[in-house]
Amino acid sequence: MATKVVIGAQWGDEGKGKIIDILAQESDVVVRSQGGNNAGHTVEANGVEYKLHLVPSGILGKKTLCLIGNGVVVDPKVLLEELDMLTGKGVSVDNLRIDLRAHVIMPYHIVLDNLAERARGKGDIGTTGRGIGPCYMDKAERIGIRMCDLFDEEEFVQKARANTKIKNQIITKIYGGEPLDADCFIPQYLEFANRLRTYAADTSVLLYEAIQDNKKVLFEGAQGTLLDLDLGTYPYVTSSHPVSGGVCVGCGIGPTLIDECIGVMKAYTTRVGKGPFPTELFDETGEQIRNIGREFGTTTGRPRRTGWFDAVIGKFAVRTSGLTGIALNKLDTLSHLPTVKICKGYEVDGTPVSEFPASLKELSKCTPVYEELPGWDEDISSVRSYHDLPQNVKNYVSKIEELCGCKVSMVGVGPGREQNIVR
């Protein structure tokens, strides 16, 4: 077997798209297992930039089978727009398959997402407003509409009307919004179904057969460890499981079929939205990292909060996903800083905290304990060998390995494919 999982090991936005794109060049199958179009991967190939939200990054490989697994929630309108974008740039989408068990984002999900967020006021979570959470809520409530329902006109119309009737009660009576007319969007969704039908499949079967045939399989993670519904900084989390365990459920395979798990981290830390962030920088250094690193959301365009590398988070990701390697991105962003810092632990009122707290109240009290290292003044974006990196860069990488308890197997010195150094 040759199966690899790539996950985000921080708060998302770690540059997974580039790592996945590189590994996809050697893969026969690339699979997406969770999340929806609230996630985004930016991939650069041959000087062309692609912003992907639902389609696996492996779509840029002409012979790569790309699977959207059962754990993904699919907005068919967004997916079709993405397919049109790809074909418009000369990329074939013939090798895409969508699992019949994947749930469908409906118009009422998007309306409820935004109404609920607005009602929270200052206590808002900071969702993307794409309807992801409400869709997963329906899945758990067992009233969701799946892709197999979308392709069955009679089943879809019955469920869409019944669900809209229920949702309108919530929209109007709880949030004071305007009711939806199911018959206004049903024809559009049936047209979506006609266009997407050719891509429908039981992807868990295709995946299992590929693994049995010793094909090289890559599982593409979305978002990041600290956004996991169970393990993340709840409630400032997503509605699915971006850790490696979520891959098994979201793709319909067992854990014994996975060989490697690579956690993607930035050489610093970022997050979008609200919630505690122990190493956050509010000074010129934080602004410099944001601008040089182009730290603005792929999906929303929101400026990301920036901070020093947090090894407490790194160690947490290594433990909860069983990481076998770390892909450390954006080391070039830290060039020209006189010193660089790594958070090696926290303190609360002088008491050491070595593990990432479950309670956000406790996390908000945590003060980072830093180890300071000399920076590097060289531009490293053109370096192609680990041996040729400045010694201070290698010292920084070694310290991250020591504190996180995992080998850094890849180092990124820029956004391009060729700017990734494999050790």
C-alpha cells in the first residue's frame, strides 16, 4: 500500500494545497473527506493560480482519479462553478467522482447560517455563511438530503418541500426572516442534478479497489486540527473532523489502510475568526508577516491573525492525528527578521501548562513561553536543497522537530511547486 493523509496541523490555511498538489503528481487517486466550500486551497501550477474549494487538488493531474467522499457537504451550484472555472482554464474534470452519500447544501442552509450568525451578535462564531454547519446539523438530525436523493427527482422534490416547510418555521418565527418557496429553487437543483449525474459514484468502493490494487492514494485534508468539531477550540470550530481520524469516516475506509500522515504547518501561526490565540502578534512584526505571507483567506479574503510558531499546538497535532511527518511551509516569510520565536509552552499565573487546554477560558489566560533564536537575513526563496539553507534556518527547523516530537520531512520556501524541499 502507498496511502498518505495530508492534514492541516494548526488553524487551517497552512498551505496544504501546495503540498497536496506536489504529492498528487505521484498519486493515482486524490480524495477529499470532509468540509465543504468553506475551505479553500490555492494552488499554483505553470504560472497559473487555481482557487479550489470542493474539487480535490489532484484535478490538475491528467490521469489522477479525484474523489469527493461521503463526509463532504456539497453545494452543487458552487461545485459547478468550480468545474466551469477549471474547464475554462483547460483542465479536464472527467476524472472527478462524487459520492452518492455526500450531503447537499440547500438554500435554507445558507439562509439559516447567516441568520443564526447575525442573531449571535458579538458572540458570533465567524462562520463563512456558506451553509456548512446547518447542513451537517441536518445530517445529524437525519433529515439531510444526499446526492443520491438529488439524482432521484421524486425523492428530492418530496424531501426539499418537507424540509423547507420545517425550516421556514425557524426562519420566520425564531429569526424573523423571509420564508423560502421550495418550488422556486427545486427546478434549479434538478438542473444541477442533470449536470452532476455523470460524476456520481460510490467512492468508497473505488477507493478500496484502488488500495487493493496498490495504487498510490492521497487523502486531502481541509481546514485544520484546531478547527476539529471535537478536538478544536470549540465553539470556534468547523462542523466536521479535519484530523486524520475524520478521513476514515469521511471516505468509508478503515484506519489500517492508511500508511502515512503528514501534518502541514506554517513556520509561524495564523487563524481566521474569533477565539483565543496565545502567540498572536499585534505589532509591526505581525503586520509584516501578514503582508509578506499574503495572509488573507482563500474563501473569504479576510485578513488572518498572525503569531509566532506554537509548538504546543504542533505537539497536539502530532498526538491527535498520529503524524509521521511535518511539512513546514512559508519559512521564506520569516526572512530578514533579526530574531524568531517559538512558543515551547504556556503559563497561567506562573504555573506551567504543557498541553493544549480544552477550556477556552483557560486558553485565554495562557501566556506563551518563548524560545528565541537568531533569524536569517538571506532570501531563501531560490534555495532548492536543505543542505544549502542558512544554518539559522536549519536550527529553527530542528527546534520545531524537538518541541513537536516529529520529523520535518518537507520545507517550503515559497508558493511554487519547485519551492518545496524534500528532506
